[in-house]
Amino acid sequence: MAQHEADREDFLRDATALVPRFELILPGELKTVLAGFHNDGRLSIYFGADPAYHFDAARRLRRAFVAGQLYRSQGVTMARLTRVRTAEATELQRYDLTAPELAEFLARLHTRMQSLAAAMAAGTTQVLAQEPTGDDYVVQLRLAAAGIAAAGPKLSPAIRR
């Protein structure tokens, strides 16, 4: 996701698969948070352009984009996927995170979700834009963030591709 204001507006306009979707400011953060729900209950949260986290309907982590790297759930760990391009083809090379790497990855996510949940519970987040409007949607996001923060991040079943 780009970091220009017009690009954020594009997100709110173009991310039609996410209903509702929000742009928020958290206290002390320079980047805005963009979040939204798919109609099947999946949640996507973008902390600026990077990182981004995608959860299933049960609020388990499915995919992530962190520090310029793509990750997907393998059920018991996260796989880091790296695109390798050659003249003949593009391949995704998979590296499964070790237990310590996974613990660090999930701890960073947990810290972000705790901050988001705490700010939303305290009413210190500012909703810059929302599509569609309605207070119930903000409550839905607050409850989802609080649930992830309280339980700690869990991994979804493995994504097969």
C-alpha cells in the first residue's frame, strides 16, 4: 500500500471486498491504520504500508506482509515466501520460521494488536474515514482487535497453494 494521501483514499474507495473499512489514527503513531472486514468475517489490518496482517473469520493469522516480506500460515508456523524471478519463470521460495523466529514474529503482532485494542477501548483513536458509516462497525473492529490482543495471535490452518 502506498504512503500518499491519495493512495489511502484509493484504499477506502477501491477496497470494495472490505465492508466495512476504516482509516484510523492511533496516538503517537505517524502512519495511519487501515482496517476492514470481508463479508465472510475475515479481517485485514494495515499499519501504514507495512506491516499488514490478514486474519480468518476466527481471528487466526492467515497471511502477513512484514518488512517487505510475504508470510502465510502453515498451521504450526509461518512460511516466508520470497519471489525469485528468472528469465524463464517466477518462483516462490518458502522458508518456514523456526520456533524462536515465530515467537518473535507473533510477539510483534501481539504488541501492535494490544496497542490498537487499548487505544480503541480508551477512545483515543480517531476515525479519519469509514465506508460505510455507522458506529456499530467501529465497535466490530474494537471487539475484533480486543479479542486478538486478549487471546494472543493464533495461526490459521495451513494455507495450501
